[in-house]
Amino acid sequence: MAQALRPNPVGSLLATDHKPHPLQDTLTVVTLVLGITAFVTGLFHHLHLVSSWAGLIGIITGASGQFLSETTRERFGLILGLGASGVGLLLGMAHGGLFGGVVG
């Protein structure tokens, strides 16, 4: 059977092509951290500044990471981070926005 899969016991968490991707891995981790931060702080009304800014920056880093990503595992992490960043941004905007009360 020519299409038999061989197990890959030695493999990086993010690089499935056995090449280092330091920029893409960094963007993935930063997007995930910002997404988790935005989502968790978005659940609290008084932390709307943190959640909205973390969500906005997470979306920007996630979008640039999607543009540069080379493996499926990187894209999977970026999509999770983008989703959490988007939810955190929207919750932060609903609770007061990017500048809510600081400007104006």
C-alpha cells in the first residue's frame, strides 16, 4: 500500500514540515495569549479597556500571522486566537470601548 501513513514520533508542536518557523510561531503564541487575555478580561465590565485593546491587537497579529503561516498547526492556533480576540474585542466594545470614559 503506497499511501500508508508513517507515524511521526519526532515532530515539533507547530512545524509539521520539520523546518523552523520562528516568526510564525511567535505570532501564533502572541495571538493566543492576547486572545485569551481579551476573552477573559472581556467577561468583566470594568476591564473593558484591557479587553478591547488586547482584542484589537490580537486580531492584527492573528491576521498577519495567517498571511505568513506555513503549516496547518500554525493556522489552527491562529484561528483559535483570532476567535478569542474577536469575542474579547466585541465584549470590550460593548462594555465601554477602546477609550470609554478616558477620552471625551
